[in-house]
Amino acid sequence: MPTLDGLIEEIVNDPTSAFRVWLTTMPSPHFPVTIVQNSIKVTVEPPKGLRNNIRGSFMNIEENELDNSKKPIQLRRLLWGLCFFNALVLERRKFGPLGWNTPYEFSASDLRISKDQLAQFLDFYDDIPYEALIYMVAEANYGGRVTDPQDRRCIKLILSDFYCPEMISEENHKLSEKGSYYVPSDGDKSDYITFIEEKIPINDLTEVFGMHDNAEITSAINTTNILLGTALTLQPRVSGAAGKSQDQVL
């Protein structure tokens, strides 16, 4: 890293040149701060909302992955459940302490390794080992980031709604009490993308989180505070401008 830092320091800024340096990194204390300070930062964050989150997960799935299994029907339905679970645990953060006692930064790698394990377990075992799958995902992959005992219990119970025999035995198994969310009919990748865009509500319904509608108030307050807090930090640190008070400027 120090060598990289020195090489970049030697680059002469030429506005007429098309030369660019692109660097990618996971969060790391060893990455030189000077490079970060002198660069344009581009970050990738999970999309907001269940629909966008599930769509993003399926866009990263290759078409042949849905067919390359000894149990293609079981793989499709449990994979849908896994992607839905991933979106659910990410979106619970917007509810603050109602969602998680401690907010967690689940990553795309958690979903990727869980997806690979699902395919391997289905091919290796004659009967689907639901308990083993739940343990690997809720205790190891995602659960490895969970530190609170109640959160650990919660994430295990959430996953048990998606890794269960009913996902396979019932056609269009309901994933929420009123049935607003359910498992789509088996199809190819484009069928799932179409279902996501047409059948999943744009605005998340609190029923799928197992919460009362009033929980949305907490989410709205948190979002508003973040938005306004960010806007305030961007204001110039002056008492007034052109004879206006600070309150008038704001």
C-alpha cells in the first residue's frame, strides 16, 4: 500500500489526458487515506425496498444456474426464498431498534456463499436438509455478523419461513399473512424479473416484516432525520448571507 501511494503521488495531473486510475477496495484500515482524500469516490450500496433488492439479487444470477441442478424445482423455489430473506434482513434496518437491536452490514458475499451452498446441498443429499441449510445461513454466513443473542434468534426464525417444506409442496406459497407476497410459478430468469416488477408492491408492506403498520412511522422518522441531517451538514458555516439570518438561509 505505501508503494501504491507513492506511485499515485508521482502522477502529474494533465487535464487533456484520458488517463485514469481506477481502484477498488473493501473497507480496510490499510488503504492509504491520502488516496481516498484526493479521489472521486464511488460506492455501491444495496438498493432501497424489497422489490429493488430482490431484483438486484436475481440480476446477478446466471440463467444456467437455475437449471444446473439435480433438483431444479426445489432450487428455484428455495433460491427465491433465499433472495427474499436477504432483502428482508437488509430492509429491517430502516425500522431502527424495532428491526435489529444492533444494525448489521450484511454484504453481497453472504448471499453468494449461501446460494452456492444451497445448490451443493440439493445435489449432495436425497432429502433436503433444512436444518443444515438454516444453520449454515443463519448461524454462519449471515449469523457470523450478528452479535446480539435476540437478533440471532430473530434471523434464524425469519429464515425458517423460507427454508421449509411448504416452499416446495405448496404452489405459490404465501410469504406474508395477507398473501401480498408469495412464491412465483417456476420459470426462467426473465419470468422471475417480470414477476418482481409486476407483482411485488413498490412500497414495502409492514406485514411481511411481521410488524404493525405503525412501524412505518419509525422508518419514516429515521429517513427524514438522515435526509435533513445530511442537508444541514452541507450548509456553509456562516451566520448569514446578504443580510439574511441563518434560519432564513436554511
